[in-house]
Amino acid sequence: MAGSPQGQFVTLGLGEEVFAVSVTFVREILDYKPPFAIPDGPDYLLGLTDVRGRGTPTIDLRMKLGLPRATPTSTTRILVLDVPLADRVLALGLVADRVIEVVSIAPEQIEIAPDIGVPWRSDYIQGVVRRETSAGKAGFVVLFDLARLLTAHDAAALSQAA
């Protein structure tokens, strides 16, 4: 695969962990504002965020991944994504502790997702990329498989919320 074109990814942080999503799915990045709560939704569904006059279901990415909830800070952001599903595209807001940067990743840099040793479910993961951290240590960036992050049940619940 040498010479394959590089993909662009938005990296985001949840605690000490770094994740990434392809820029092709990112519509915009917003400063955090508490979403309008929806009763009886899944625990990870924070509610609706007004995105240019449209109610966009917004999820707490930490809760979806089984990580503890965190209090929003000045660096908390909402990534507004267009997630391709089997029969439509779902507008979705993901709350992240922080957005880090846009990076280029070549396909040959992507390793297969590990099955063990990570605190989140590996079926959400497209792969991992080794990167050096700012402290000079080896680290990983986890690439999301957005279509698998949302089950059919999740997509139906989020569509109803919108």
C-alpha cells in the first residue's frame, strides 16, 4: 500500500485517550453548550443541540464508550457529524473533552484494532495508529468506525429524538 493517499482525521481527546474521526464526516465543530434534554432517551443521549436552526441529537461520547461522565470545561467541544447509515445520513453531535488537531494518516499506518487491553469496546474501532506524544512517549490514536459506533437501535432512537 505504499504511496496510498493519506486520509485527513480530526483528533479528539477523552481524558488521556486520543481518538480520531475522518474529516469527511465532520460538518463543523462547536463550542459546548448544554443540549436541550430529551426525556426517556438512552443514558448517553444528552439531548438536542441547535445547529443552524435544526435540532441535532447529541451524545456524550464518554458514556457511549463506557467511560465515566466528565464535567464540561472551556475546551469541551461538540463535533457535528454526518454519519452514513445503511439507508440515510444521520446528523449527530459528539461531545469530546477537547479537539486536538487535523492529522494526515496513510492507510499503511493503520493497525488492526486490538481485541483486549482497551477500556472501550473494540467493535467501534476501525484501527489504531502509533503516534509520539508531546512528552516524547509512544502513544496511540484510535480511529472510530462511525457506522459501527451506532447500532441500528441507537440510530433509530437518535432519529426519533431529531
